[in-house]
Amino acid sequence: MLLLPLLSLSALWGFVLNLTMGDAQSLLRANTLYRTIGLTSTDLGLQLQAERVRSAETLTTRKLTTALGAQRAHTDRSVTDFKLAVMEAGSAVSDELRQPIDSLDSALDRLGPIRADIDGGLGSRLAGLDEYNRILDAIFTLYDHLVSVSDLAIFQQASSLQAMGMASEYIARERALIVGATADHRLTQPEVTAFTEYAASRKFLHARGLAGLDVQLRKPYEEVFATEPFLTFATMEARITRTGAPPMSSDGWNQTIDRLTTRLDRLSSSSADILAARASAAATGTIVEISIAGGLGLIAVLASIIISVRFGRRLAGELAGLRSAAVELSQARLPDIVERLRRGEDVDVKKEAKAIKVSGSAEITDVARAFGSVQRTAVTAAVGQAALRHGVGQVFLNLARRKQGLLHRQLALLDGMQRRTHDPDRLEELFRLDHLTTRMRRHAESLMILSGAAPGRAWRKPVPMIDIVRASVAEVEDYTRVNVDDIPAGAVDGTAAADITHLLAELVENATIYSPPDTTVQVRGDLVSNGFVIEIEDRGLGLSTGEYAAFNALLAAPPEFDLADSDRLGLFVVAALSERHGIKVLLRRSPFGGTAAVVLVPRSMVTEQAALGAGDGKADLPSRTRRKALAVVTSGTHAGLPRRVRQANLAPQLKEQPGEPESLGQERPAEQEPRPERSPDEVRDLFSAFQRGTQRAREEASEEGP
């Protein structure tokens, strides 16, 4: 939080320092350029002006003179000095300045051909002078780029002095043109036009330069312009412009120009020195200001960093304490409270919703109080939600127990009706009603399981696994589609027999519901090293990989039952029962395309034993259940007259006594009460039922034909 402002402040300080340092460096660079390129280029311009005058005489007389040769030697030395000065300037030469220097070098390279044309008498006088003028124009273009200082006042004065220097160049051009013209006492029309242009440009540049100079630099020029040489020159210039004829003698003209240019050159040199001193002083002052401002800025930045670091450390400590308290609240205290509520423990809101103790600024304490308020609200809501769930669970439990009691009474009535009825059709209807009642009892037990209660049925002795499997199959509506393979000898703890029966019944029913009605559901078991495995496989469409993963995750770690997710009621029941006894349930895709449910009963619950007689019989005719299980066997009669013998194929542990209350949850004695002797009426009804059944079987057999 504090790093960004500090970085911004440091970057701003560095940017301002760079700008001011750039100004100082610009001033220092301008001073370096003046001492190197500026002085040598000024001398080069003077030498070229002198050579131009000597060349004008030669172009007129067509005679080479010793004075011209000596002047060319002076010019060559100036050219050499200029090039050495450019090398000496080095890094002070910017990219913008490099171009005019290269242009001047190219112009100086033409100096040799220009001299050759003059020596050979080629070209006119004006053409030769224009060649020198182009070289001097390149020098003045270089002067314009030399004036590149950031100080506006110095820049204005330098520009004005540049204009005064260019005006002196036009005076030199007028002199060279007139010196050549006085030799033959005439001016051509182009030369008159050129002279007129030189005069007009000179006047404009003098006026412009004077207007821009300050008092210190302007006053010397005004004094020179008031002297006799300048006034004489101005008069002669006006007369030549008006008449178009040169003076009769060049002596007066040359003397006037010499006196004027001498004063102007001396004044230009002194003015340049004054301006250079100003630039140097400005650079020094700027550096001093930069040093002071930069030092103060650096001190301010360092002070800000120190203060910010100390403040940041204190704030970080306060935030760390607040964060630790918040993390403890979100990851430890609230989950622990929710888990305790899940287990049914009582939670005191005032005791558990303790205030978060942190120290620091007002903002931190305000946030801590806000977290405390959120904590109290969350704990209160969790306690209220737990109370609501507990209340709903109690409602489910009470309704399930009442329903279970009614179903037990209904089963007892059905038991009596089945004993007194000998009509096969009525026995079949009573059997269906008995089977339906048994399924209703399982659904009532599901409500009890989801409410967290344990079923009332339990046995002290182990119960054979074959009886549990058959009892679970018998609790399914479409049990005739279920095939039970041979089950190895083995038994489970009697306290878990009812829950395992319920768990397997839910899985078998799910397999029959989500598979085509013309297919079978296969149930097989095996005794393995880790326990007893029961596999239930259907021939349905199966599920997607994601659905298998989601269901297996729910079975491995069952969440709290969601009342809104009633479509998965059986899955929640299986998950709750498997978690209660440590049973592992896995759903996977069957090789036949359906779903296979693998149930692993842990080894600690399994007891090996020899095969029991109660487990014998046809596996594809499973027994139906009533409370524990009821068996369906056939007597040796005709196929159309099945005789149902109640509890004939059950183990002794699963057999029940008539009229015994189901909710006691106690093991029933294996002994059965002695069957009372039938009365004459009962014997008559029995033989009548047998006769009717035999007759109906014969009729059905005759209709089917041989």
C-alpha cells in the first residue's frame, strides 16, 4: 500500500532532477560548443570573406595575385582548425547538430573546384561570389544550431547576435561585389539586383538584431551605427542602390568598409564573450539550484521512506494480528462450532462468539468489531439452523416411529389373515400386500436413518450373509428380476444386520428402477481378505464419468442431508449407513454398459462359518421380508398351486414369533410356539382350497395343450 506512493514520489523526484540537470547540461554543452566549433567557425567565416574579396578582384582582372594565394593558405588552416574543433567537441555534438556540420563539410569540399574555376577564368564574377556565399550560408546555418540553450533569455540574445553577424556578412558581400566592379568601373544588371538584395537584407537584419538585444548588448551597436564609418557606408550603399553604378575609386569604399567591419568584428567578439559568460553563469547557477533542490528532494524522499516504513511496519503488524484472528475465526472456530452442532452438541452463543482482541488504529479496531459482529451473527445463524434441522429430524423421527408402529400392527394383521386364509388367490393378494407393507417399513426406517437414529432391530448372534442378501432382495418391489449367485459361507455382526440389509435393499432397488424391465439384476458375493464383498450389477444405461465421480465422493464423505435434494434420498441413506459402520461403497461402469455397485463389509464385522441349511434353495426365487425376512418355497404340488411356508428358509436368528412387537429391538427366540391342532372347519376349508387349486391347475394345463 505504501510502496506505490514511495515509488511514485521517487520517480517524480528523479524526473524533475533529470529535467533540471538536462537544462544545466545544455548550458554547459553550449559553452563547450562555443569554445570549440563556435570560435573556429567564426574565424573560418572571416577567412572565407577575405578570400571572397581577393577572388572578386581576380575574377575581374583575370590575374592571379600573391595576396590571393596567401589568403587561400589562411583559409585552409582555418578549415583544418575547424575540423579538429569538431573532433574535440565530441559528445557535445548532438544528432541535430551533426547534420549542419556534415553540410558544411560538403560545402568546404567544393572549395577546391571553386578555386580551380577562378584560376581558369571560368564563370562570371557574380557566379564565383555566389559559390563563396553558399559556403558562408552553411556556416551561418551551423550558427543557428549552435544556439540551443534552454534558457530563454540567453537564447533570445544569441539569436539577436546571430542576426547582427549575418548583417555583417551581407556588408562583406556588398564589399566583395563592389571591389570587383571598381576594377572595370561597371556593375551588370544582375550584380545591381544582387547588391540591392544584399542592402535590403542587411537593413532588415540590423533592425531585427537591435530589437532583440538587451540594453547591455544593444548600446555598443547603437554607438557604432552613429559613427562616421557606418554613416558613410550607409550613404555610399544608398547611392549605389539608387544609381546602379560603383564608386569611381575603390580606396574610399575599402577604407570605409575596413573601419566599419573592424569595429563590428570587435563588437561581435566582445558580445559573444559576454553571452558565453552569461551562459556559463546560468549553467553554474542552475547546477547550484539543482544541487539544493535535489538534495532537499532526496532528504524529503528519504524521510518519506523512513516514515512510511515505520508506519507500514506498524500497520502490517496490526493487519497481521487482524488477519490471524480472522483466519482463526474462519478456519478453526466457526468450523469447529459447525462440527459440534452437527454432532448434536449444545453451543452457547455468548461463550463461543468471543470478541476479536486486536490493538491498533481506529480503523483496525472498527474492522475487528465488524468481524466480531459477523462472528456472532454466523454463530447465531448456525445454532438456529442446527436447531431447525434437529427439529425437522425429530419430526421425521416421530413420524417414522409412528408409521413404523402402524406398519408393525398391519403386518401382524396380515400374518393372522394369511394363517386363516387357504384360497390361493387371496393368499397371493395378501402376499403382495405384505410385501408392499415391508417396503413401506423400509422407507420409514430411511427417515429414521436420515434423522440420525439407529433402527430398533438388532441381534446378539451373527447373521448369515446369504440371509441378509435374500432379505434385502425381498424388500424390493421388482424382486423377481434379481438373480442371486451362490454366496460364500459367512456371517456379519447381528447389531449391523438390519443396516446392511437396508443398505443392500436400497442399492438393489436402484438397480431395478434404472434398468430396462426385461433385464435382470445380478447379485453376487465373495469373502476376501479385507472383508465380504457384495456386487450388484444392472444392465441399464449407466452414468457419465463425472456423475460416477460425484456419487462416489458423496458416498466416501457424506455431507449433511439437504432437504431440497430429495431425489437422492436412497443415496443419502446408503452414505449414512456406510459411514456408520465403516462400509465402503463404490459405483463404477459395468462391462455390460450398466452400473455395478461394489459393497465391502469390513473384516472386523465378518465371521466365517459353515454353510447353513437356511441358505439352501433357489437363488432366483428370493424370499420376501417381513421385518427380517420371509421365505418363499414351493411344495411338491402342481406349479399352479404354490404353497407358502412362512419363515421356512430363514436362519434361526431372523425368525420371529407371531405377535411379537418389532420396536423392542431384541433377538427373538429360535423356538416356535407349538402349532394348535386344526379344527374340523379348518380342515374342511383346507381340502376345499386344495381341490379348487387342483381343478384350476388342470384347466390351465388343458388350455395350454400338449
